[in-house]
Amino acid sequence: MVSWLPRAMLLACVAFLILGPLSNILIWAFAEQWFFPAKLPTEWGFKFWERVFRPRAGAMDAMTMSLVIALLTVAVSMLLAVPAGYALARRSIPCRALVMLAFLLPQAIPSVAVHQSIGQIFYTIGLNGTVPGVVLVHTLHGLVFAVWITSAAFASVDRDLEAAARDLGATPGQVFRSITLPLAFPGLIASAIFVFLGSIDEFTGTFFVGVPDIQTLPILLYTASMQGSYQIASITAIFLLIPSLLFMVIVERFLKADVAAKIGT
């Protein structure tokens, strides 16, 4: 009993930290009336779900906009990350460690300061309040995952297989298409998923660059919270949570141990 009790207590604490906030979101999503000092809602129902799905509520438009921006961010990030990741993994690049570190700089600087500065620059060149402007801001952060994971995916490919293909007469392009790219593809998928999840949850960049013309789900969630509409905010949070959970299961399948071990090396 003594041996498993600490483990059980630790597991219970972890479960509480993870499931506690989620359970509160679920309660608020179905609460129609909940006033202090009641421990639980006094009325339950789907009234606020109906409000969210009203055409005038803008939730569906915000969801569509979030998906469009996230998909465009994935496309731009991967177009930049695949050649960059391949070069960093397979070519001798001077100051490679500094180049890899440069992709982390946007994460090291407080995001509010970064996005405020970007917002001022975009305003002067006409990108403020546009989808391309928001996509560029999301790509700035997406490249961290895209380049690092893509580089690790290419680094994990066995070079002996490529050498064998070249010995059999394959051209460099054929080796890349038939050997390197298929073997690195699971890591590329994982990289794209991380970029997608980061984009669809991005708030600060969208706020400083896109508002008021661009409305995404995180912006809608923030607006509802500031107005005290906790039910609307909780329902919106559920919409953001579902793809995150589904895609993380996919990432666990595609991001293999050999690829993960190469990240940052």
C-alpha cells in the first residue's frame, strides 16, 4: 500500500490539473443560470449553444476564418521549412547552431512587444486588417516548429539508403523523391500539424494585426470573456479544444522517437 500510494496521489494531482479546468469549461458550456453561492448551475440547457450557432453571432464565420488562416499558415510555413530543414540537416552551413537559434527568437521575446511592433509596420504598408498580414504573423511563430521538426525529420533518414540508390544510378532528384521525402514524410506531417494548432490558437498576433477586420475563434473567445459571457467563451473554447486533441493523437503516431531525438541537434 505504501509503494503505490505516492504514485496514486501524484496521478490524482496531475489529473486534477488537467481535467479541472476542462470540467469547468464543460459546466459553463451547459449552464444557463449559475450565481454565487451555488456550487453548480441552477439551470442547465443548450440555450447558449443556439446563440453561438446563430448567423448573426459570427461564430461560424470566425471558425471558417480560423481554418482558412491556419491552412494558409501551414502552406507558407512548409514551403519555407522543407528546403530550409533539408539544408540544415544535410548541408554544411556555417554557424548552423546560430541559424537554428534564430528561429527561436520570436518565442524568446515577449509576444505582445513583437506583435505590437509588427502591427505598426503592417499598418504603414497596408497589411493591417488583412488575411495575408495575419498569415505572415502566424508563420513567424509556425516556422519554429516547422523548421526544427522538418530538420529533424530529414536528419533521421538513413543516408546509407540514399547512397545505395545513387549507386544504382538514381539521380539526386530521384533519390529525394523516392527515398528521402517518403521516409521524412511522417515528420513533415507532424510539423504541419504543430503549425496548424499553433495558428488556430493564436490570439496576440491576430489581435494586433487583424482586429477589427479579422475575427477568429480566439478573438471571439476573448471578446465573450471580456463581456462576461462565460457560456459563449466556454463553447468557443470547446471548438478550439477538439481539433487540438484529435491532432495531438495523430502527432503521437507520426512523430516517431528517432525524429524526436533529432530535434535541435
